[in-house]
Amino acid sequence: MITTQSILPLYPILISFIASGLIAISGRFPNLREAWTFVAGLCKLGCIVYMLPWILKGEVLKITLLNLLPNLSIALRVDAFGMMFAIVASSLWILTSMYSVGYMRPLKEHAQTRYYCFFALALSATIGVAFAANLFTMYVFYEILSLSTYPLVTHHQDKEARGGGRKYLSYLLGTSIGFLLPAMILSYVLGGTLDFSANGVFSTMPSLSVVTLLFFLFIFGFAKSGIMPFHSWLPGAMVAPTPVSALLHAVAVVKVGVFCIFRVMTGIFGVSMLQLTQLPLILCILASITILVSSLIALSQDNLKRLLAFSTIGQLSYIILGVALLSASGLKGSMLHIVMHAFGKITLFFCAGAIFVATGKKYISQMKGIGRKMPFTMAAFTLAALSIIGFPPLGGFLSKIYLIVGALEAQYMWVMLVLLTSSFLNAAYFFPIIYKAFFLKPDDETNTGIKEAPLLAMLPPVITAICSITLFLYPSVFNSLADLMLQWGVHQ
């Protein structure tokens, strides 16, 4: 692995940051405002893809922006795992921007300029987390993401939105300041650095009690990961407009949480240190409980977005479970599930929003026969649901297979049973929706006159559903990036 000094990692962060200002001053001209969003999205993705050949050749691009203390700086670094996350977040931002136009305009949502402006800021923070070279830089962008997404969660500005926003900030800022910040300071004092390394930051292993304390402060400090009991902010945040739920709560915000846990376990503690303790086993148990309990709660939901929120909580813990296994296949499955789940879950949220735009319906019990009126939307929903469940030929099958093999490599048969049981529960709450949509007739006349949502709200879920199939058939780029991380000892 070769580290190359380059300013390139800074550009994708700056692009959407600058775009937020251009969006803000273009508020009186909606077409121009949204044009800035698309231009920024395409430029951001272009910059990231431009760096991809270097990463696939085994290089790492790095730039130090500001030195603060000895071995403590604000620095950016693009490695294979960061590249995976950045490609997903930046590509889905473009589709979500298209979807936002098809969703926000027909509903005549207020404050659309503010909405697009903070969306761009949130994507800057997301890429900042993906490209963070050390824990301090990651923490800074993590907090920026929490603050920039608050106006999006509270967009409707009614009582429900304000309540969801308070819970959102209370959980995310409360845990990051109360747990994560002390853990970061203690790690710096003990290790003398916060730079991610495959061997961790500790030259000598601290006492088991200190390692245990740090471990749980980090795990619960990243509450964006949705692990129980710090999960209830996520269903509460579903009061946000559906495009917000789609990108930020299926991709950016929640994936940042599990991405950070992966980084800390492999780059701050190091796999070799964790293998000397029982902490990964405890995390496997916590993640398994979260997976099963959230799936059972999802079974009882009638509100479609709320069901998807609890489904997301469980799927996030798949990623945590994979890294907690510390096996090669488990780690690879964890990385790939970030990608596969992102495309599947954003499709489901897109479909939920398209249904609401076309019909005003948000409850599953109201959706009998809707598949006959909205065939493209519900076909996309079906494909995405099958990917989340883990059916071939969809991307979710690949990541789940790696997770199951990873459990066998770690000799945790019970984890394999948890994964299989969870897939059965996924099917138990998704198949009734599909059955109602396609095979039941409406029991009243409320579905009369219903047709597909506007093109810009219907097309994105169709595209992302097709991507879920494509990722199964042609996963080579993401497979190569995941393999590179494993070759580098997960992080060098």
C-alpha cells in the first residue's frame, strides 16, 4: 500500500458545501436552485470516481489540513472502505435530489430552499466522515452531520416534528458528547494518537477494565448506528419528509453510525487486540438482540415508514454483527452490507413516498390493490424487499451469505441461526405488504382514480431497484474494495 499526498479528498467535501451557499441565494428561482443541487451532485460523484483508479491500484490519498497537537490533526484520507461509502452516498444523493423534486413540488412543501441547502451540508459531512484519516476528524464531521440534519428532521415544524427533532438531537448529541468525546480523549491520552491503524492506537494494551470502558463508550457513543437501547431516535425521525428518511435514515446518517463503529473497532482498537478479549462476543449478543427485537416490532407496524424504520434498525446491526465476528468473511459481509442495504432500503423509502404523493396513504392496511394502480412503484418495492430479505439475484443475498460464512468461520453457529431467523422475520413483514398490493382488491372505493406518482418520484425507486439486481450480477468494484481492506489488515 502506497500513501500519496493529494488535495483530491478535499474537493468532494467542498463541492456540496459551496453548493449549499449557491442554493441559499437562489431560493427565489426554484429551477436554478435545484440545478445547483444536481450540478453539485454530479461534480461530487465525478471527483470520487476520479480517485477510484488510484484506490483500486492499492494507493491511499491523504491530506493534512490542520495540525492541532502532537499526532492530532484534521486530516483526510481515502482508502478502499471510505471509497465504498463515498460512492454509495454521492450516487444516491443525485437520485434523491431527483426524487425530492418529484416529491416536494407536487405536495407544495414549504421552505424548500432550506431543505436543499441543509441536504447539501449533510452530504459534505457524510463524505467528511468517509474520508476522515483519524478519529478526531471523524468526530468533527459526525457532529456537523447531526446539526445539519436537524432542520431536515423538523422540516414540517409542527408539534410532531419538533418532538421528533428533540429526541433526534438528544440521543445523537447526548451520546456523542457524553460517551464518545470522553472515549476519544482517553484514547488520545493512552495512545498518543488518534490516527486509524490496523494495529490500533495503543502501543501496549491497556488494562482489560480500561479497554472494556472504552469499548462500550464508543459503541453507545455512535448512537447513529441504532443499536439498542439507543435506537428510538430513528423511528421518531420518520416525521421528516420521505426524501430525508430515504437518504439520511437509510444511507447517510445511519450508515455513518455503523461506518464509525467499524472504523473504531478495526482502526482504534485493532482486530488483534479485540481477539484477546470477550468484547466482540458481547457485541455480537447486543447486535443479535437488536436484530431480532426490531424485526419483531416491525411485524406489528401499520405505518409503512415506521415499519421501514424498525427494519433499518435491525439491518444496521447486521453490519455491526459482521465486524464483531472479526473473521475475514464477516468483515467483508459487513462492508458489503453497507452498500447492498443502502440501495434496497432507499428504494423502499422512495416507494413509500411515491405512494403518499399519489394517494395520500401511509398505512399498510390502506394499500390493498395498490399494486394494480401503481405497478412500477410496487414492482420496485418488491425487488427491494427481496434484497433486504436476502433473495437472489439481488445484492442483499451476497452480503448475507458473507455474514453467514463469517459466522461459521468464527465458529458461532448461533449467529448463523440469528441471521436466518431474521431473514424469515424480514419476509414475514414484507410479504403481506406485497400480497395486499397485488393480490387483494380494495374493500372500498378509495383507490379509484389512483395512478403512478409523477415521473421524478417514480423513476428513482425503479433505478435503485435495478441497481440492487446489478450489484448482485456485477459486484466486482465493491468486492475489490472490500478485499483491499482485508489485504491491508482492514486498515493500515
